[in-house]
Amino acid sequence: MNKVDDNHDPHLAHHFDTPVQQYSSAKIGMWVFLATEILMFGGLFCAYAVYRGTHPDVFLYAHHFLDTNLGAINTVVLLASSLTMAWGVRAAQLGQKPILVIMLLLTLLGGVGFMGIKTIEYSSKYSHGLWFGSDNAFYVKSGKYTNPEELTGAIEYGESHAMPHEDKGELTDEHLELQVKDAATEDVLDNQAAGEAQDQSLPASAQSNIGNATNAPAGLSSKFAEVEGDGSAYVTSEKKPLTYEDLDPQQQKLVSQFFQIYFLMTGLHGIHVLVGMALIFWLFIRALRGTFGPKYFVPVDLVGLYWHIVDLIWIFLFPLLYLIH
Amino acid sequence: MSATQPTQQTDIFGKPVDEQHKDNYLTHQRGLMSWLFTLDHKRIGIMYMIAVLSFFFVGGVFAIVLRVMLTMPIADASNQMRFEMNDTRNIVESSGATVPEEAIKLLYEPGVTDAEAQQQKIEVVLTDAASSAGAGAKVVEYPELINARDAAAQKYTQDLTNHNTFYNQSFTLHGAVMVFLFIIPAIPAIIGNFVLPLMLGAKDVAFPRLNLASWYCYMGGALFFLWVLGKGILNFLVPTLEGVWGGGGLDTGWTFYTPYSTETNTAVVAATAGAFVLGFSSILTAVNFIASIHMLRPKGMTWFRMPLMLWALYATAVIQILATPVLAITLLLLIAERAFGIGIFDPALGGDPILYQHFFWFYSHPAVYIMILPAMGIVSEVISVFSRKHIFGYAFIACSSMAIAILGFLVWGHHMFTSGQSELLNAVFSIITMLVAIPSAIKVFNWLTTMYNGSIRLDSPMLYALGFIWLFTIGGLTGIYCATLAVNIHIHDTYFIVAHFHYVMVGSTLFAFLAGMHYWWPKMFGKNYSERWARWGWLLVFVGFNITFFIQFIMGALGMPRRYATYIDKYTIYHHISTGGSLILTVGLFLVLFVWIHSLLKGKQSPANPWGANSLEWHTISPPPHANFDHAPPATDPYDYSHWRWRPEIAGYVLNEDSEPEEKDAMARNDS
Ligand code: HEM
Ligand SMILES: [Cu+2]
């Protein structure tokens, strides 16, 4: 770059000496901002960890209500859109305007697809009385169900999601082999098998101890270290998904909490996706006008970083909410 | 000051600034719009100053309201009887009858066990009075007297409730305004915005537009917050107003603890929404500072040649970045809890109120370091300049800022020792809390050593800085008391805690803020202030502050709980002393304000470098031009004062031209 160009660079703000300095500042600023995003979600992840830690069975049970297939599709959609975004950034840097425009469009479509699927998921929850706040079939206030009429329907809906597993009935070795091929469940089954083996190796008294663990307190108590889930509800050896009846009464009252956390996390994430889509749309318009090129691609770069973070957060949300075992 | 005061702007060599170079950020553009849409960090700093000081005034008014209410504790036993006796008499008299004093005394005689005997005695007194009274006068009958007594008791209960309601809302407003609107933004947003780019020899912060956006977030959040909280107060004073603009107010304290905050009928959602927006302002400022310090340092200014103020602001910004988002999500969860009943914090819904405390203090303990670290930065500058000695232990002070920033994230549990944490957590948090004292003490010792053998000049910034060291030492050491588990059980939620955090927040941060304001005032406005009156202001603030809060350590150790509107007789004397001190403090602060206003109106032109400091902000004229520097100053050791010589005729220091050839060189190149 020659000196004259530097001085005439229309994108160089007066308080920076060189475009590189300006570009690096913008990048640092963005990274710092992304740190705040992670910490903000960090609060929700903490809430998740605390409640999953204090009543694991509730999470184990309630996650069946989520549609793993849709979640998985969404993961793929979002990952793909991250790829197109990264490609777009490269295209901007190289000044390949048509590719940039196409990539931004594809990324935007990815966002639309993600939100579309999310809407399908949300509306099916809504129609089965499994909504945010007190509008939830499992909602219990001061020991009473507030929407008892919706409870049976909701339970059926959720437990039918789990049916495919149950349909297989008793797990024979054959079944096991079949499933091991299914890469997604491989680890989990290994763990289960290990757990089973351990179970059997335990003395009978110890096994019954696991079974009879008492109710978990409602929250973090002073006996933090002693809080345990109700082991009986794992039913690991039976390979059978939990049902609402399997939960003890204490835990039955807390099922709605899973949905609250689910809606909070995915909702906040969804808002971020929407913001990202708005930003990408703005980039798209500017890219059409040919604003970006090798000398000016900072906005594409920054929005790209943001989009990747939003993607990354989903990568954590998906297993934590959908794939619990 | 002396009669040789200059009336003309002079540059760092003491030469008058010629007409065509006379540019000054204050007069660069004119009109309100040129301020509201400015991207100039200096103007944004000044706008923050006006706003933050106004909110400080509001918070201060409520401090006085609290202190004055506390001199009239209507619940103490003797007061209650006096109020009820008066009311009984008034009620009887308003019905057109009279009641003899003796009957009232008998009626309220303490320790009566035999009610019938008492009734007979009173009836005797009443009939006596009736017979001796003239025909026209009517003496009250016994049953009416009893009715009057019951009515008076009811009225008293009502008054007490009102008293408490008003007190609760007032202390919430006071605390929340002081914390969120004053102490947190005071130093970074006012002084930091103004001096950070100047200290870097830069033209502006890295993102001037975000800087302005941060001011708007602050104003939006602050005005909304104040509106919501103020409504509650106004509704209380004029109940009909509630019909006009609806309910409001907040009585949870600045901490918004659940489960009370999910149950009170005051405006928790609106208030937290305001605080949420304020968080954005904090984050935007922090992003700006971090990027600026990373990218805008001039050639030659390595990390360890930065002024310590920049280290402090950097550490502060890191905390703001890491802590504020957690507050944001906490407040969102609280809003969701109240609006939708999500049951994360509400035990009635299976939630856990202690989780709220964890979240809240994970932000709010680091937030106390957001308040204190920049204060320490100012003190590091001032102590060195006014001792005319290089700062001692530069690297230690710089690194201890970062150490405090990191340790500050690991101690939040010390606010929850009595909340039912496990013993193990308590012990761990207690130990880590005490560890924070180490980097804090490192700073104090280095300041003292810097002063050792220096030629100390007790100008007002230095007085405030010395006040800081004194008060921070008391505040910090009592922090160790608080962190000691066994002691904490006794003093938790008492005035001891109130005294502790006022010593660190008001005593330390406010003092450092005032030190900074007096130190950079000539640079900000190009005007000198009356040093004499500034010192008087310092004296009143210092004395008033100590009277107000030292006594609270004693009161707290004796058991006076915090956040109570009334108390038993035993604490009266302490409260009266404390209130007296707070009035002195108020007078002192108004004197400070007067000194500043007087300086703006009547102050003489100040030189480029009135104190002989060497950080880069003193390498430009006062007030700085729009672009900060005519020529980019060379970055040298900020604590090397050997090149500056005192020049009485301009009442300031000038750069020794021979000893600073780089500066001449840069000026000749004029590479702005
Ligand atoms: C040496 C450093 C410090 C130590 C060891 C320390 C220790 C403590 C402890 C243990 C408590 C909790 C007491 C209780 O509630 O029972 C506390 C409360 C508090 N401290 Fe500190 N502290 C230190 C510095 C600071 C600083 C620098 C600030 C602010 C600038 C500060 C502000 C506060 C506040 C605001 C509270 C009370 C908050 C509330 O409950 O509303 N502290 N401190
Ligand atoms: Cu703390």
C-alpha cells in the first residue's frame, strides 16, 4: 500500500494512524464484546448446571419432550451457515463480490431455516401445553398443579417421543449391536454398559442404597455436597426411558423447570440469531452495492465472528438440552 | 493566588499560544447539538460529569433524608408512649371534651397488671375533674377515653408503617442511585473518558461512536431508573399521584434479593430493566478502554511504561467485561421470575433464592473493584506527582491491579456466609477474601514508600489522596474483620457492614474521585480554582465523613442492624452523632461544588502543566484542543519529573527544552 492511498482512505477514521491499527482495534473490540456474550450465556449455563445437578432425573425425564431430530437438523443448518459465513468473509477480503453476495444470502437462509424449525418446535410445545412460565402443564405452585387439565395430554406427548426406544422392548445383544453402529449413541451405550457392569459388581446392599436415595432438596442447600439425585429413577439397567410415574413426587413438581430453562436458553439464543440475521441482511445490502473489498471488509469480518459465536453457543445447547442420557 | 497569574494560554514551553492556534475543545463548536452529537471523548467525559454529579446530588438528598429520619425513631418505647398520649388527648379534645392530665398518665402507666384497679383509679380522677369543672365544660367519660386510646394506638401503627415504607424506599433509592448511577461510572466514565486518550497521546478512544452510545445508554437507563424509583417516593408523599401515573417505587434494597423481590408489590421489573440498560453503558465504555489501551498506545509506550491510571482503568474494564453480563442475565432471570413465574429463584416454585445471591454477588463483588481500582489509579498518579518522586514499585502496583481484578472474581461468597452456604464454601471464600488484602496492601505500602523522602506538597489533590490512603486502610482492614467467619456471624447485616463499605466506597472512591477532579480540573477547563477553599472543602468532607461513619462501626458492633428505620433507645446517641457528621459532610461537598463553580466563572487561565506531572495529558495546552495535541508527544517515563521547571510567572511548570529534544523534534515535524 502506498502512502498516498493511506492518506486518502475514506474508511480510515481520523484518530487512527493506519488501516491496520483501525482493523485490529475493531477486532479486539469485537472479541471483547463476544466475551460478554459468553459470560451472559454463562449465567444460564450455570443455572442449568445447578438444577441438573440437584435433580438430574427431572432433566433426564423432560428432555424426551424435545425433538432430537429437529434439533439435529438445526445443528447442521447452523454449522453450514457458519461455513458460508466464513467463506463470505474470505470472499470480501479477496474482493469477490458475487461470491460474497451469494454466501451472505446462503447464511441468511441458514438463519431463516434455523428460526423456522425453531418455530415448529416451539409451536408444537405450545400446542401441547408446554409453554414458558406458568403456562406449562407441569407447572406446580405451592404444591398444586396450576393447569391440571393439560397434564395427561402433555405427558402422553412427551412420552411418545421416547417411544421409539421403548418399542424395541427388551434390549437383546442383537439390538445392542445394531445400535452401536449408530455413531450418535455409541458413547452413551458404552457408558450404559459400563454402568450396568458396575451395578452388577456392587454388593446387593450398595445397589439397594442407590435405589432408595431420598428426595433431593429443592435447591442448593447448606449441604451442597450431599445433594444427590434420586438414583432409583435412572433405571439404567432396564434400558427403559423414564416415565412421569418413575419420578418421585418431589421431582414431579420440578419438571416445568426444565422447560423454563429450555425456553430461556433457546429463547435468548434465538434472539441472538435474529440479531445476527438483521446484521447479515444489512451486510447483504451493502455487499450488493459493492461496498466491500480488500480495503474494507471489517463489518463482514465482525459480523462473521458474531455469527460463529451464536453458532458455538448452539453447539453447547444442543447436547445439553436434547441429548441427555 | 499571586498577582502574576497569567491571563493567556501558554504551551508546555511557557510560550503564549498564538491566536491561530487557539483551539479548545470547549469552544471548538457551539450549541447544544454540538454537545449531544459530539464524538469527542473530552466532551463525552464532561457530559458524563454533569449527569453523574446530578445523580450524586439526588442520591445525596436521600442520604440526608435517611439520616434525618434516623434521628426520629418513632418506634422507640418512650416515643411510642409520647405519641399515643398526645393523640389520645387530641382525639378527646376534638370531640369537644377535656381530659385531665392525671387520667392520661394513669392510662399509660407502665407495668400495670391489675386492669380493674386502674380503671377505678381513672374513673375517680374523671369524676373529680367533672365535679370541679364548671357547668359548661365537659369531661370525657371512661369508655370514650378507652376508645380514644385505642384509636391513638391504631394511628400509631399506621404512622409506623408509613415511616417504614418511606424509609425502605428511600434507602433503596439512595443505595441503588449511589451504586449504579454514581460510584460505578464516576471515575471511569468521567475522568477515564477525559484522560485516557490524552494519556495515550491519542486523538480519541478507539470507538468514539460507541462512546457516545454508552452515554445515551447511561442517560436512558438512569433517567428511567430514577423515574421508576422516584414515582414510589412521590406517590407516598402525594397519594393522589398514583392515580395519575400509576404505582412504582422499589423497596428491595439495591441488591434485589429474592424471594422478597419476587413478592413485593413495588416496581421490581421496571427498575431492573433500567439497571439492565445501565449495564450496556458500562460494557461499551469497557470495550472502548480495552481496545484503546491495546491499540492506541504511542510508539515507545510499552505496557510497563504506561501511567498507572491506565493500568487501573484497564483492570477495571476487564472486570466490567467479565462481570456486567452476569448481572444482565441475573436481572433478566429476575424479570422472567416476576413476569412469568419461571421458578428459578422462587422457592414456592421449586427454585432456589440462594442461587440468586450467587449470581448477584458474582457481579457485585467484582463491581466493588470496578469502583475501587480506578480510584487506586488516580491515587498512584497523584501521590507520585505531589511527592515529586518517581512512583515506587511501579510493576507491583500495576500487577496488583490485575491481581485484584482476578481475585475479585473468587470471593463473592463472603456476602453469603450467613445464607446457608456449606461450611467448606464459607471457609474457602473467607480465605480467598483475605488474600485480596495482599495486593491491596502492596499498593498502600508502595504509595507510602513513594512519599518517603519526597518533597511533598499538600495541594488539594494530594490531600484527597492522603485521605484515600487513610480511609481505604480502615475500610480494607475492617474488610478482614468481615471476612473472618466467626466475626461475620456477629456483624453481618449490622451497621458495621454499613460502615465498612462506606469507608471503601465513599471514603476511598469518592475521595479519589475528588482527588482526580481537583488534579485534572485545570486540564479539563483550563481554569484554576481557589486552592484555599478547596482545602477547606477537603477538611470538611474528611472530618464529616469520619464522624458519620466511624461511629457506625461501634454502633454495628453493639448490634444495630442495618436497613431498619427505627431502633431502641440505646443507639440514639450514635445515630445522632452520625447524622451530625453527615451534615458536616454535606456542607463540605457543597463547598467543593462552590469552588468548582467559582473556578468556572472566575478562575484564571491555567498553564499547560500546573503540577509538573509528566504523563502525556500534561503535554498539551489547557484545555486541550479538539484534536488533543498539536504534535504527537513522545512517550517517556511518566514518572520522571526531571525535565519540568517551575515558572512562577505562569504559575506552572514548563518543559526544559534542552533536556527533552524529542519533544522539540516532534513539534518541529508537527506530525499531527
Ligand atoms: C480488602 C478488601 C475487602 C475485604 C476483605 C472485604 C470484605 C467484605 C466482606 C466479608 C463483606 C460481607 C460482610 C457481610 O455482609 O456480612 C463485605 C461487604 C461489602 N463490601 Fe467489602 N471488602 C473489601 C473491600 C471492599 C471494597 C474495595 C469495596 C467497594 C469499593 C467494598 C464494598 C463492600 C460492600 C458494598 C459490601 C456490602 C454489600 C451489601 O451487603 O449490601 N468492599 N466486604
Ligand atoms: Cu464483596
